[in-house]
Amino acid sequence: MNVTTLPKPPRVGLVSLGCPKNLVDSERIMTKLRSDGYDMSPDYAGADVVLVNTCGFLDSAKEESLEAIGEAIAENGRVVVTGCMGKEADVIRERFPDVLAITGAHEYEQVVGAVHDAAPMPANAFLNLVPEGGLKLTPRHYSYLKISEGCNHRCAFCIIPHLRGDLVSRRPDAILREAEKLVAAGTRELLVISQDTSAYGVDMRHKAFPLKSGGEVRAHMTDLSRELGKLGAWVRLHYVYPYPHVNDVIPLMAEGLVLPYLDIPFQHASPDVLRRMRRPANDAKVLQRIRAWREQVPDLAIRSSFVVGFPGETDQDFAYLLNWLEEARLDRVGAFKFEPVEGAPATSMDDQVPAELKQERYEAVMALSARISAEKLAAKVGSTIDVLIDRVDDVEPVDEGADRGHFDAPHAVHHHEVGATGRSKADAPEIDGEVHLRDARGLKPGDIVSVRIEDADEHDLYGVPLETVAD
Ligand code: SF4
């Protein structure tokens, strides 16, 4: 018998830092490498080359990226760097002269080429190792869907446009094809991401593209959201700026096509601070609009992030922010202390806020948001909501007969009470709260179940599943 031994494929280790957008890039790179015949290594020791996908948004993120590169060099030695910090190749080279190659964000071909050079491809990579829907680093039941890259704004604290350039939208038909594949491969939740979702398609002048099912779709947030909503998965919109046309996606939420969830990075409320931040869609009537949205979709969950201690933020500005938060009663709030970023205009602005004051303001925003969140979650106790299961506890069989020393009857094998953790429509993965379930026997990740809420704390809900809504 002739036995052909396939050469062992080289193994690539991956360290992915930064935001969900970077995770999507890592997924694309790994999908390409898998289709080229590479294997992934879960640890440094087993990797022929380690790819570090860096984030360079804040100075602290840069430092984290440099530390990750240093660790990969120390543990493995063969390191390729990609991602936002690729723009600063000199800084990386100076500290780690042994790095094999450095490429920038979205330079897929270059980074894949660098891995090929560092660990040459097996001669016999004829097997298609890529599962339907690409290779994903997120659990199979939810997927990030990147709809555009770059940004046309120039917020004073941000260097993303410098790192990634102006807005470039993907074609809506290509996005829909990717989403269809993901849903066919088991995705139950599509998380729409970009730098500015509301601006999607502006660069294409909202051109219409034919759909293979007939009809057409415009490169526009409303049209794309509607088409995505028809695929049968949860559709969650991130990084939405409150431009007037956001009003048009609210009816899609009322129809159940899009989740009643908006992630709007307001960053501040004081008109003066917003103006100095050069924030887009800086609309003084935002509170009124939030009220109108909630009238149409009463269970709308709004998440946002805020920067405290932006240069020149006065006590009055900060008081304005606290009052605004009290009025807006957002569901989820993340706060950040302003951090100077090299290359961002705000870094050299006058009136930098002292560190202690930033800390004080940060704590005040967090305390207020925690109280509002606790109140809003407490109001859900007694209600029934849909929950998408993320994790199920390991089940340990317990032989009760053996426990009790009974040998005369067949042993009853029971299980400890099984718990599970999931998310409601109001919770995005990783950034929002969770729903903890007791009595979750028979459930698996990706199931959507109806849950009766029994308890709540500042961030999470606790409940018991009633029935499987869909499997
Ligand atoms: S909208 Fe502002 S903060 Fe967001 S990516 Fe664009 S420039 Fe940066």
C-alpha cells in the first residue's frame, strides 16, 4: 500500500489586540491563512510564527501592543506585526529589531505575504480547511460585520482618520452576501460595526446595487439594516451617530427587523465641549429625539460612551453632563478619562484637566450610570424576555445511588443544577451586561430562549428559561 504522508502545515499563533474592528481584520487574515493551508497554534510554543495584530489608538493601547510584541519575541522569537501600530514601524523596530515584518492595518496581502515568508506554505495544501462563513474568532453564534472603513470626521481626540483614512464603504450586496453566509453557518446575531455607521454609503453617494433575489439595495444605513433584518438573525447596530436619518431605523426596530438597541458614542453632552471636540451630529435636541424614539420603541436600549476631563471641561460643563445623563437615562454607559494621544489635536490644547479631577469626574459618571442601570434593570424583574445563550455550564453527572450507598436499585444518575449565561436584546457581547440562567438543562450556545427575570443587580439580570423560542 502506498501511503502519502502530508507535510505538517506550519502553525500560526495570533495575538489580537484592540477593538472588535481589529478582531474582524484578524478573522480575515486567519481565514486567508487557513485557506492557504496553515494551522493555528493556541500557544507560543507550538507556533512557527506569531502574528501580533496591534492597536495604536491611545498611548496606553500602544504600550499594550509593544508589550504584546515583546512577549511574543521572548516566548517564540518569530514575530510578524500588523494593525494600527504598523504606522509606527520605527518605534517597533527600535525596541524590537528582531521583528520579522511590520505591516499596517488592512494590508491583508502584505501581512499574509509576510507570514508566507516567515513560515513557507506546505507544498501540498490542497485541502479546503476553511469552514463555510470563514474562520471566526468570535463564537459561532454571533459575528461582527464590518460595513465600512475609515472616517470623514476629525474629532479632536482621535487619530483614526490618520491611521485608517477617510470613509470607504463596502458594497451593500457584498455585505449581504457575507451576512447570508454567516447566518447559514450558524450566526444568530450580526453586529454591524464601522467607525461611523450612520455615514455608511456617503462615499458611494448612496448608490443602489442590484440584489440577486431581485430588487435593489442602496448603500445606506436604513436600506442595509432592512435587508440584514430579513435574514432572520438579530441585527445590532454599533457606532451610530445621531444624524436625522437615524430616525428612519427606529421603525425597523418597531417591526422587529433590527434589535431595539443603539450604540451611540455621544462622548459628551455640553455643547461647548462637543464643539471643541469637533464631534459630528452635535445636535442640541438629542434628548428630545431620544424621547421620541422611546415613544416608538419603548424597550429601546441605548448604550454610549463618554469622555471626562477633555481639555477645558469646566465644572459647569461637567454638571451639564451629569444632568443630561440623569435626563437621558441611558441603559449602558462607558466612561473614559481623556487621555492625550500623540498626533491628536486635543493633546496640545490648553487647559488640560488635572488627573485627580478627571478621576473624580470619572467616578461620578460611573456612580450615576450604575444607579440608573440598576433602576432600569430592577424594572425588568417579573418580565419575560428573549435571551441568546452564550455559554452553558459544564455538566457533572452525580451518581446519587452511589452517594447514598444504595446498591439494591438501579442508580439514579442526576446532574447538578445546570446554569447558563446569555444576553438579552439590550446586551451586546463583551461591552454590556449578561443574563444568568438557572435550570438551563438542554440549552446550548446559540439557542434563543424565553426567560422569566427573577432578579437584577447593577449590570446583570438573573432568571429562569421558560421554553425554547427557536433552536
Ligand atoms: S467619528 Fe470622530 S472619534 Fe469616531 S473615528 Fe471618526 S474622527 Fe474618530
